Amino acid sequence: MPSKTETRRENLRQRLIELGEAVITEQGLPALKARSLAVEAGCSVGAIYNVFPDLHHLALAINGRTFKRLGEQVAGAVSALTDTPACERLVAMGLAYLDFASENTAAWTALFEIDMAVGEEIPHWYMAALEVLFDHIRRPVAELRPDLSPEDVEFLVRGLFSSVHGIVWLGLQKRISAVPRHEISRMITLILSEIGE
Amino acid sequence: MPSKTETRRENLRQRLIELGEAVITEQGLPALKARSLAVEAGCSVGAIYNVFPDLHHLALAINGRTFKRLGEQVAGAVSALTDTPACERLVAMGLAYLDFASENTAAWTALFEIDMAVGEEIPHWYMAALEVLFDHIRRPVAELRPDLSPEDVEFLVRGLFSSVHGIVWLGLQKRISAVPRHEISRMITLILSEIGE
DNA sequence: TCCTATATTGAACCTCGTTCAAATGGAGGC
DNA sequence: GCCTCCATTTGAACGAGGTTCAATATAGGA
């Protein structure tokens, strides 16, 4: 049975994650500030450090949620396409990734902006979340390129993910030089269509 | 004729760029600090703000140099390969990009870590430097894919650059989960070999 | 040489993340 | 119900960092 203290802490923890998520979603990772968070949560600054070792870990918890939403959205884009050619399924996932990133730019940016050097501990679920995405990509890739060894399929899977990520990342960077959405999707389509031709 | 003051300023400007470049090369962008820079340069903190509006602009100047070196290294990788097949030239450039990034990780990371939101002014030469790289990529791509419209060639050029960038970026991220160098180069080779097959 | 406009300086300001001595509050015993 | 003791919470204080600006020093001309 959780003690009064434990439930209070757990409530605060959840409240901080939700408030922090709103901040990151609306203003990005750099806007996550201990003092303003404390005001919003109606607690003291120190209270934050009672439930998280530091702000970095709060950000990680928030990124965990974002990763989950991202995975669901990409998975959702292919789950309905069982009889669709593999190449089109690949493109659909790439475009779903672009959709998520452009609809949740600040939160998605935070996924890769966070300083992984801190504490040298990359949460295992961070890599696990990526693996889930890779799983979805592997099937169509293996179908399209039966000539490749399993190792090369794996490299191609990771290479394709990184490629789409790179196109979206550089494409969404900065409004001023930002590439129009339809140009980004054309790049993704062109690159992914090269596979298995 | 430059006044005494002007030459002093110019000297300090150059000194700061060189000292800052060493800092970024060895310890990365976050290690660029006004106070320690002032000590190293033997000047006051305020003096930095006499020659640069803020540290952001000093970092931009340093990134300008890094971009130049990067461009030269990639260009150098293809300049000797005039009779080599287009596909191999593409791969050579991709691997040259990887070489530069892994030999100059901190400085190369700073190119994309810098906060472009500040002041909303992306220096024109930042984009110009990228265009130089694109120029090198365009020739082999146009050769390999004569079926594509000029617009699509352009999209493929930018898409391929972004792809290689994405593979290198995610591959070099963090020692712990860092991908071995030969795996990164295999991903690049696989992706680029898909073009024009 | 002296004088004034210009340039330089660095202490002080502000904003952060994080800490820790002091105040608070809960739980068990009487 | 009340008291005591220990865990919990608090928020002022610390240290680090970018940036500013009144005070100081220095050109450069008369």
C-alpha cells in the first residue's frame, strides 16, 4: 500500500511530466525551466529534485512519451496496407514519419536534441523504441531485396531509417530556409523508390 | 589605411576565431565560454563583444571555416576520379563526408548544433556552402538518372545529401551506442548504390 | 603638450540548474 | 489527543555563464 508520501510524489511526478510535455510541445526543449515548472505545478523548485534526479531525466521521461506516439503513428500508417506492394509501404512509413515530425516539430526535435553525453546512461528503452521502428521497415526491405544477406538487409534498414530522418531533419530545420513540405515528401519518395528497382 | 584601433580589433577577431576553433575542435560547441576565451586571448570579457555581437556570431565564424574544410575534403575526394563510374564517385563523396565527420566530430557536430533560431538570420554563406556540396553531387546523379526531370534530379541530390548526413549523424551519435565505422560506411555504400541501378 | 572623442575594461546584472540547512509534517507510542 | 522523532519538503543561496555599461584609459588632432 502506497504511503501518503509516495502517492504525493507519484502525483507530482505525473504532473511534472504532463506540464513539461506541454512546454516542450509548444516551445521546445530549451524552454523547460525548473523555476517556471515549479510555478505551474504549484510546488517548490526543490520538489522537482525529489522526484527526478535532474531536469535531464524529466526530459527523458517526456521523450519516452513522444517516442511512443511516434511509433504508433508510423505503425498505424502500414497496419492497414497488408496487400500493398512493399515499396509503397516503405514510402507510406517515410511519409508518416514526416507527418509526425511536422505536426510535432518541437517535441520530435527534442528527441534528438537531448544531450546523450550526460551521465553516459542511454536509457535502454531509447534504443528499444528505435528497434520497434526498424522492425516495421525490415519486412518490406527483405521482400524487396531477397538478394541481400541478412546483415546487409539490416544495414539497409538502418540506412533507410537514417536517410528519411536526415531528409526530414534538414528539411524542417529553420523556417527561413525550411523546405516546403511537398518537396520534403518528394525527396523521401524518390529515395525510397530507388530500393528494389 | 587602417587605424591603430582597427588593426587591434582585427587581430583580436582573428585570435578569437583561432582560439575558439581549437576549443570547438577539441571539446565541442558547448565548451565555448566567454570568460575562458578572454583568459586565453589575454583580453577582457567585454573585448569579445567589441568584435562580435555575441558568442553566437563567433561560433558562426568558426563554423564557416569548418564548412570550408569539409567542402574541400569532399571535393578533393572526387576531383581525381574523372574516369570513374558515376556511382562510385557518389560513394566516394559519401565516404569522404563520413571521413571528415569522424575525424572532426566535435567541429562537424557544431555545424548542425548551432541554434539557427537566434536572431532569425541564417548567414547566406551557410546555404551557399551547402550548395557547393550539392554541385558536386548533381553531376553523377544527372548522369545516373537521365530519365528524371531537372526538378527531380535536384530533389534527389538534396535527398541523397540529407540521407548520407542522417546516416553519419545517427551513426556517430554517442560512444555507447555508436555504430562501428565500417558499418556506417556499409550503410552509405548500400544506399548510394541503389541509385541508378 | 593638452584635450576631447572614442575604445576598452571588468565588476555587476540576470538567468539558469542544483543544493542543503532549516522548517514542516506524518506516524507511532503514551 | 498530544508529544516526540525522523523523513520530507522547502526556498534562499551557490556557482556558472552570457551580456551590459559606467568608469577608465587611450588615440589622434590642435
